[in-house]
Amino acid sequence: MATSFAGVTGFSLMMGMGSALETLCGQSFGAKQNHMLGIHLQRAMLVLMTVCVPVAVVWAYTGQILLAFGQDPEISTEAGLYARWLIPSLFAYGLLQCYVRFLQTQNIVLPLMLTSAVTALIHILVCWILVFKSGLGNRGAALANSISYWINVLLLVVYVRISPSCKETWTGFTREAFHQVLSFVKLAIPSATMICLEFWTFELIVLLSGLLPNPKMETSALSIILNTCMMVFMIPYGLAAAISTRVSNELGAGRPMAARRAVQVVVVLAILAELMGGLTIILVRNAWGYAYSDDKQLVKYIAGILPILAVSNFLDGLQCVLSGTARGCGWQKVGAFVNLGAYYGVGIPCAVLLSFVFRIGGKGLWMGLTCGLGVQVVLLLIITLCIDWEKEARKARDRVYSHSIPIDLVT
């Protein structure tokens, strides 16, 4: 519950605002305005660190907020304690989103993979020490997350400073980063809205499960389902990152047809990947719950929801790459309206209707979410098919040079 609350109020916000760099850095890199990438990075860090401060205050009162929304008192108390210890991770996560987008839009992905792998290995040890050996328990788990995020950030900071690959894009700190901050905010807000509306929907499903009969069972099951969903989601998320970078680079370079071909390829890849993922979920549905719990009732309940998850993940994979295309084009405002209508006009109402009115329970919540995903895919597909790629290339060039400054001002 604490992880869901932190995702809704903080992590999704950082991820969303950071995704503005997919447009700004990607198109600048495609247009060979390399010196602008470092300036965009500094602006993003400035804005995201500022936003982290009020979010941290909200996290400090997580327990009271959950209790006010009718959640179980025992769960609310533990969640509030966990969230307080998670606060340091918020600032690290915000910086991490900036550095990841900065490198990703330059097609520098191997260092991202290696630093993530190193961090993951260290995280296992840190978790074991802080959870089992220190006696901190849940607090140790939160602290372990914070430490690991900061390790990942520091590794990327060192790489950017010493790597020859970033020599042209990182030229050091400059006062120019404080200029045109509002221009960044104007793109960051719809970027955050686009991603948050989607992210919040998934987390809201878990929060709603706490209002069902037998809330501990429902919350546990939906949390496990969401965790499984996010794990499978990493494949299309990677494809979305790739297509966002490719589209923004090609548009910035004035090659609209190359961007269009890249979108066609990634949609096919997403369909194949999600078909394989869905088939795997269905085949392991009766045993998957044991990876999280030895409660046979919970495992059986999870097995009944997993086929629905297979369908939702297929749709989620498609919308993910189509959303990546929208971010590469700078269409975050359009994406935000699509997500608002699909999830909050269709998905959440259907979930509430099926779960609380027709009393289908947790399955009903996920079925309603799947309805929202279906609407989102259809709308994004229509928008993508109607894109005037020549026009988007001209808009990309205009955006790049409206933010650009003479190189001598940077040096």
C-alpha cells in the first residue's frame, strides 16, 4: 500500500516530468545541437528537485492520509512508517529519471544497463542486511531502496563526467539552465499528466481493493498482480523508450519517413512480445502465486485473475509504444487527454461497477482496467495513423532552435 501511494504521489510524477527530456533532448540531439542536452538536463534537475520538496511532506503524512480515505488502520500505520523511510529515494529517483533520459536520447544504453545491473546486485546485499540483519524490517526495505537509487544515480553522474561519449553534450554547469525554465515546465506538466493519469489508474486499483470485503486478501492479490504486470511491462517499456528516442532523433534531423518506419517496426515487435508474454502468464498461472506466498487460497485467487492480466498486458504493451511515439513527437498534451478519457471516463467507472455493484471483486477491478486500456489503444492508434510526419519534422526543428543558444554562451 505504501509503494502504491508513493508511486501515485511521487515516483510517477518524477517519471512523467523527466519524460519531457525525451522530446527536448531527443530532438536537439537529432538536430546536432549537442550542447543543448546538458542545459536541458540541468533545467530538468532544477525543476524536479524543487517539486520533490512538497511531495516529501506529503509522504511524511502517508499513514494519516490513508486512514482518512478509509483504509485498514493496521495497514495505514505500517504504510506510513514505510513511506517516511522512503523519502530519500524520491530525490534520487528524480535525478535518476533526468540522467536516464539524457543518456537514452543519445542512444547511450549499454552504460544504463550495466549501472542498473550493478545496482541490482548491490541491492540484494543491502536488502538482506537492512531487512534481516539490522532488525529494521519494513523500514530497512525502504532504506535499502533509497540507498540503491542513490548508488545508481552516482554511477551515472560519474559516467557522464568522465565518458568521452558525453563530451559534447555535457559541458559543465551553466547559468543558462536557469533561463527558459517555464518552457521546460510547460512541456513537463503535460508529460507528467500523461504518465501520471495512467500510473495512477493502476495504483488506484490497488487502493480500491482495500475497500473490498476481506481487504488483506484483496490488497495482497492485487498488489501481486500489479507487481507481475509491472515486471512484464518492462519489455514494452524498453521498446517505448527506444521508439521515443528514435522518433525524436529522426524528426530533429529532418527525416520524417524514417520516424514513420520506426513506429511501424516497433508496433510489430510489441505485438509479438506481448503475445509471448501473455502465453507465458497463462501457462504459469496456477504456480505463479507461490513466488509471493504459500497461502493456497491466495495462490488460487491469483490464478483466476492472471488470464485477465494476460489480455490487459497485451493492450498495455501496444499503448506503451504508441505513447512513446507521442512523446517523441512532443504530443504529451494529446496523450494526457487520451489517458484522461480512457482511464477515468471508461476504465475506473467500469472497474467500480464490476467490482462493487456486480460484486465480482478483484477480478472486476482488473476487468474494468482492461476496458480502459482497450479504449486507450484505439484512440492512440487512430492518432498515430493520422500523424503528418512532414509537419512534425518542421515543428521539431522549430522547437529545437527556439530553445537553442549560441555555443560560446555555454563555453
